[in-house]
Amino acid sequence: MGAIDTILNSMRGQHLNQTRQAPVKTLPVWLLVWRWYCRCVDFNRSREQLRDLSDHELADIGISREQAMTEADRWPKLRV
């Protein structure tokens, strides 16, 4: 860029080091609700699978039947 272009751009307020902020993207409410719903479904599916494990399979992952049931009965802590 030449000296004249630099002068003209500075007169217009268009400095080379000037940065623009990216626009804030917001998600539609229905998409947030859908994502939350999908997380709940996944959470419930994994808890059902945990309940269905045998004592031998639970021993393989290192937890007892009581620990598995406690975890399976836990309420989800899901963020939106």
C-alpha cells in the first residue's frame, strides 16, 4: 500500500490495525430446547444400559451393584 493510500484511508477512518468485532450469533430457542431434549434422551439411555449390566460386567468396570443403582437413579444435571 502506498503512502497516498495510507493517507486517504486514515482520512476515511479506515486504519490498517482497526479490527471489527464478530457479530454475536444467537441460537433459536427451539434449537436450544432440541439440544436439551437430545441430551436428556442420551442420559436416560446410558442410565438404562447401566441398570442392565450384570454383576460380572460391573465388576469389570470397578463398581458395585449399589453404586450402579445410585448412579442410575441420579437426576440429570444438564445445561441448556
